[in-house]
Amino acid sequence: MREPGWVRRLVAGAEVVGGQGAFWVRRFEHGGVTYTDVEVRTRLTGVDGLTESQLAAFWERLSEDIDGAFNRPLDGAHRLPNGDVLHVTPVRVLDEGGEADWEPVVYRLVPGVEPKDQPVKPSQFHLPFELIAGRGLGAHEFGHQIGWPDEHVEEGADPELALDVLGSLMGRFTCSFDKDVKAAYPEEVAGLEPAGVRDRNLLMLGSTIFDSKSDVITAGDGTELTPTPQPVAARPRVGRVPMAPDDAHDAYDTQG
């Protein structure tokens, strides 16, 4: 299924603060389904005395967190605007000289200190060793690596200039949907996955991949693939803000 042929390395979100990275992409068919596979080659750097065995355990948790958010069963798969099923593949680079797209530093939280008071905050390039698989923090930061900006407003920022959304992967991913949103859009909220990827994220990624000048419309063996366009569901809006799910850095959960 992964034979052969990476198409090319793309740089995403160069103009987006908090949403810039790079990844490898290819497009192929398997079992009658067309996939776009995004691979991020990752080199971890441990500090605070973390050992290689601890970094290996951290990588397993990080990979599980990313996989759970992005790689869905086929009947609920994330689809790009052209209809392709999205699949992501984080790959750990162990060779010091190997090419890496993402190079986060893994650090320890200071015991007994609240998240908002920690000297180092989680970010695309700083991940806490205490990250728990399934809570969304690793997947959120991975989202930045493929070009997705934050959908939450930092303290002191102008809320009119950015999304500030409860319940989306790139927003406040540990929070529940706003009760007023639930009341106004009960059917739409019922169809949104908590802490999930949203259509606007997939539209952005699709634009990065398919609008760039690269040979991403061929399979690994060079066979030309014909996209199957699918309608993109309109998302409900509350005022000027498109809906999304969950809470970000001030309320992340880590293992004790």
C-alpha cells in the first residue's frame, strides 16, 4: 500500500502565524479507494534528562494521538475537497543526518505548577513528555505542521481578527460546544466530532496540495488518477464565526 513514489515535499502555511510546516505527499489507489497520504518525518529532541527509551514511549503516545484524530474508518473518513480520503503518516527520524520536516523538543512539565504558569508552553515545536494519547494535544500541534492555524484567541489578542472556537481540533479542543450553539444548531452539532477536524481545515489542506505546482495527481506507479469531486458540506455559523470543536493550550490534559 505504501509502494513506491513520494511525489514531493510541500511547505504549508508560510504566511500563517502558528500554522507553518512541511510534509511529503502522494496520491494512490487501494481497494478501489483513492487516498492522499501526508507523511511528516519527525525528529524528537529530548531535554530535562529524557532518555531514548522515554522518547520512544513518547513517540508511541504522540503517534496514537495523531492517528486517532486524522485516520478515520472509511465510513467516517476525512475527505479532501476532491473526494480523496485523507491519511496521515508520522514517521520518526532516528538518523542524525536524516531529513526531518518537524523537529519538536520534548520537555518535562514542572511538577505542581498549573499549565498556565508553566515556564514552557506546548507548541508546534515544544511538546510535553506527559502528553496523553487521545486528548488531542499532539494532533493539534501536528495540524500546525501541515499548515493549519490556531482557531483560538490568545489572551490579549483581538477576537475580531481570529477564530475562537470551542470543540475543534485546532480550536479549544478540550472544551465542550457552547450551549447556545447546541441550542441553535442541534442537528449540526450532533454531526460534529468533539475535538475533530473541520471542513475548513480540509479545504485549506486541499488547497495547499492540489493548488501547488506538483505532480500530485498521479499514483506512485505513474498512473493518472481522476478525482471524484464531492460536495463540501456547509458548516453552520454563529454570527461571523464558523463552528468548530474544543479548547487549546490553557486547559490541556497530561498524564500524572
